[in-house]
Amino acid sequence: MDRQRRQLNRGIFSLFLIAGLPLASTACSQFEAKPFKTGSVVSPPLGCTELLARDSRGDC
């Protein structure tokens, strides 16, 4: 009885898995790829003084 139940559960799970594959492959096709918007390249501050000169909220 348990063996038949396990086989039935595997069959049902496999059926749902196979039925869901087309949905998984088309889910990402709805989104359009867009490039990242980046700002200018800024070198890191050399010390706490320079950090605070750039931004008064700096944590030193």
C-alpha cells in the first residue's frame, strides 16, 4: 500500500513539474534588459579629513 502511494505521489509531482517547465522558461522573457546607470568614478578618500570634506555625514 505504501509503495503504491509513493509511486502515485511521484507521478503527481512529476506531472506538475513537467507542466510547470514552460512557465519557468517564459517567466524571464517578460523583462527587458537595461544597462546600469553609473556615475563618475571616484577614488576612495585618503583619510578621515578627506572623507568629511566630501560628505559631512562620513563615519570616522
